[in-house]
Amino acid sequence: MVCMKATAQIFKALGDETRLRIMALLVNDQELCVCDIMAALEMPQSTISRHLSYLRNAGLVDDRRQGIWMYYKVNRERIEHAATIFDLLGAMLFELDQTAEDQRRLKEYFTIKNKKSCA
């Protein structure tokens, strides 16, 4: 059973535009490196890492280290009603112009990244 405080923490984490943009990139079960998210959102590493930390502390994302790189993905196991929350997020966020632009930049970045590693 989830307590009210944990539920409030989830909604606080989702109450920020940058964190919503990050979730829009991750909600389709894609695992992304911090550098991928930086490229898509056109924000510095420190900003992205701070927001990812907030999302991780709320239980919305998991991280893993591979060498010097950190990778993030949505955490569907730790959150009660995760499928409902993530489905709703996906449906709402994918209708937004900002999300489409972030996805376009991410796709463009991946075409370049496939030719080299993270910088």
C-alpha cells in the first residue's frame, strides 16, 4: 500500500516542465544516456542530472552505470498503478509540440551518435 507522502512525491516530481519533457522521452520504455537527454532537450548536463535525480528519488526512473555513462529508464516496478500513470503521461505528452520537437532532436542526435560515442 502506498502512503500519501509517496504519492505526493510522485506528483511533485511530475510538476516541472523539464521533468515532464524527460519523462516524455523515457515513457515508451526507452533507455537513454544522460548525453542523449541533453541533446534532445538542449540543456546542460548539470540541469539534466539534477532533474533525473529528482525523478529517481520519486521512484519514477531507474538508473544504471555503464563505464562513465549513466543510463535511465522508467521504473514500472516500484510504483503502484505505474501502467496507468505512464500510459496517461504518454497520451498527454505525445500530443504536445514541445514533445514532438524533443523527439525530433533526439532522432537527429542518434543519427550522429551512431557514428561516434557520447561526448
